[in-house]
Amino acid sequence: MFLNTHAERAEDEKPSLKSDGRGPILCKPMPRPKNPDRQQLSLRLARVLSQVDVFSGQDVLVNHFLLVTTAHNASMMKLASRPLLTQSVTTAVLFATGDVMAQQGVEKVGIDKHNLARTGRMALYGGAVFGPAATTWFKFLQQRINLRNHNATIAARVLTDQTVFASTNLFCFLSSMAIMEGTSPKDKLDSAYWPALQKNWMLWPAVQAINFKFVPLDHRVLVVNFVSLGWNCYLSYINSQGKK
């Protein structure tokens, strides 16, 4: 199967004749954009594939391919158009998921005794605090920390992230959880902050080094969020132990 893009482009770019009542006018077509967006590519692919006779079984594969491509493109367009909102909602869901994993997988409290308020507090912190803060922070690192050597830039970003953002975020997390629970922030920080920060430095420098080096800016919070499924499970567990 061939996608005759060159033929289509040549056909689309042919000048057309129009008349204004006095005679024909040669109209030069608008140039086709060199880099059509993902949605245009998906629509063109769908049109071409819809004209192809497929053999038995291939139509299912084609349909699945088109569905996955369309869903992926829609999510990428949404992320590009409203990154802060998209990252915040995604972070809220993943923080809540981490708490569910902690309660059911680690603490094994059972469905009947699941603490929904605790899950809600995790989702609130993730969506209202961590999601917007991390999105803004990664953008700041991308714009402000740029050295001549690429590897030195990555190292500087990781160092800044782990000394400034990680320590501050952990402080805000434990303090806000204590406030929402009605307990003492000082007691929770005294019991949980330093052990959690030490565990943070065992995991996140390597994760962030890979993240900053290979992952595009718009997707870095998503990478952090998916790795954070396990980390948030740990944070939720540490937070619950700190109030006992």
C-alpha cells in the first residue's frame, strides 16, 4: 500500500481558474504547511486506509491502530493546549492511586476499612499543589539552567531539583497532610521528614537524570507521576505512620 502524498500534494498545489465576470483569473493556491499537525495526519491516514480493501482479520488491526492513534493524538493535543490543567488532573489521579496501593497493597486494610478521606487528601495535594508546582518547576529548569556542556546541564538540573524542589515539596507534603488531618505538622516532620528525604535521594536523582536527558519537557511530569506510583505509595504509608 502506498500513500501517494507527493501526488496528492502536486494535485492540491495546481493553480485553479476562477472568474470575476470579466475573464478567468489565475489563483495561486495557499501553500500546504510543511509540518501538518497530528490530527491532520491521522485524518489523512484514515481516509487512505478506508479506501483500501483489507483481507480477513486485517480490518480489526487497522481499526485498533486508528483508535490508538486518534486517542494518542487527542491526549497530546490536550497536553500541548492546556499543560497545567492536564498535568494537575493526571497528578491528582496518580496520587490517589498511590494511596490506594498503600492501603490495600501494603497495609492491607481491606475495602471495607479503606480510608477514603486519606485518598482524597492525597488527590487534593497532587492536583492542587504538586502538579502545578512540578510543571512550573520543570519549565524553570529548562529555561534557566543551561550550561555549555549538555551533561553538565543535566547534572546541574538534577542537583538543583534534589536540593531545592525535592526537599521543599516533601516539607509541604507532610505539613499539609498534618494540617488536613488535624494533627501537629511539627510532630510529623520530626518523625517522617528526614527518613523520607533519605529514601528520596536513593531513588530520584537517577530517575531525574534520565528524565532531563531523554524526555521532552511536556512529558516530564508524566514520567515523574508514573514512577511516583510506587513513591506515593511509600509517602502515603510514611504519612500514615507519622500520625500514630
